[in-house]
Amino acid sequence: MLMAGLALIVGLALLIWSAERFVDGAVATAHHFRLPGLIIGTVIVGIGTSAPEFVVSGLAAWSGQPGLAIGNAYGSNIANIGLILGLTLLLSPMIVASGVVRRELALLAAVTLGSLLLLLDGTIGRLDAALLLVPLIGYLGLCVRQARRPIESTSGPAAAAVETEPPTLGLRGAVAWLIVGLILLVASSRLLVWGAVTIATTLGVSDLVMGLTIVAVGASLPELASSISALRRNAHDLVLGNVLGSNLFNTLGVVGVAGLIAPIDIEPIVVQRDWPVMMAMTVLLLLFAMRWRAPRARLSRLEGGVLLAIFVGYTTWLVLGALAALTG
């Protein structure tokens, strides 16, 4: 138990550090090969910030822990909106491009709603996984197409292109960090999954709850760090775009890749409790966006407080349920 707890802590810390190195190396490498800025933002940074979720869920599916795989993806989505965006808004209100955000939010809401249809039969098979990955590939293709023409404002993963700075690493250093970061991502994810599964088994807590709480929040910490960094530069579109893009990659890519590796059995509680919370928070953000009329609009501390309160309430619900199962 002590070793599992240490593995969980070390795995989380190493996961966050290696994810940052992987993204730094990937962005610098892409710059050296003169890839368009929008492609760097969409493909490199967008997928890179979701790399912890990709690797953790993939390894969990491979290891026969479907609850951890789906819990990590959906728990990260809930943490991104409630914890990361909520905390960031409490630190500072945001001025964002309302039109673009509304379109991105509408897309995320549609994707989240569509994912329910694949959950209802109780499994994410390889065909379901392919159905999730097809729209993601289409979205990436659209972003690459947009890279061929100038844009005035953007959000989602593409927003990162606006803030991407020229690399300070040489090409060899960039490739080295890219490789080292990827290797450490895999190693730290294996350590994290082993620690989480061992603790869950010892305490009698389901791997789904572990995935929705500790693992999901830990895998979302890179997004929190990048959001606070962007907030310091007043890159508000990038903060919100990072959250929306990460959730889109999690819903389509993370679950899709995990389902391709091994079919995922869906516990009924996912449809009854976790998916509705994820959908409700997405719709709430969309409602915030629909209230905006000006080309650029303000997200307030009050709205951030509402999102954070929902996250705290949901997490408390999970913890109390786990405690009740242990004592019962």
C-alpha cells in the first residue's frame, strides 16, 4: 500500500513534468521544420496537452482496467471545466472572442451528446472507437485547411498558435526532449496506473472512481499550468481554447484510442452519473456563451465560482459514495 501510494505520487509528478517536456520538444521540432503556426497549435500542442490522458487511458485499457480508462477521460473533462476554468476565472475574469467560442462550444456539446449513443449498449467496441476517431480526424483536417488562410481570431487547440514563440532549443535538443518526454510519459503513466489500481484494489474502491478523481485531476494539471501561464500574458482566448480543445480530444481521441486497444465495458453509473455531469457543465458553458452579444465578451468570477462549485459538489459526491461503499 505504501509503495502504491508512492508510485501514485511519483507517477503524477513525473507525468506532469514529462508532458511539458514533450510539448516543448514537439513545438520546437515543428518550428524547425517550418510547419504553419496553426498546425503547431492544433496538432502538436492540442494533442500534446492531452498526451497524459491518451497514455494513461490506453495503458489502462491494455491492462484490463476499463473503468480507469473511461474515468480518466471523462473525469479530465469535468476537471478541465470545473476545476481549471473555474479556478482560472476566479483568479481573473476573461475577455474572449464570443463568436468563435460559441462555435467551438457547440461542437463540443454535439460531440459529448453523440458520445452518449455509444455508451448506451454498455461497451465501447472497436467500431465505436472508430466512430469517435473519424470526427476528430475531420476536425484536425479542418484546422489544417484553415492554416492556409489568415485568421484574425481563433480558439480551441488552434489558439495556441497565436501564442507560440520561436523555439530556444536547437533541432537536436528539440528532438531529444520529444523522445525523452514521450518515453517518460509512457513510464510515468504505467507507474501511475499501477499505483492507482493497487490502491483501489486494496481499499475496495472502484477503478472508475480512481480514474474520475485522482488520476483525472493529475492528468489535467498540465492544462492548469498552461492556463495560468496564458492568463499572465492576458491570452484569454488561449485559456478557454485549451480547455475546449482538450475536452474535444479526450471525448473523441482518448476514448477512441483506448477502445481500439481493447473494448471498454461501461458501468451503468457512467451513464447515470458521470456523463450527465460532463454534459451539464458543457451545456452550462454554452449557455454562458449564448448570452454574449458583443464580438468580445467577459467571463466573470461569478461564473467561475459556479463551475468550481459544481466540480467540488461532484467530487464530494464521488468521495462520499466511495466511503459509503467501504463502510457498507
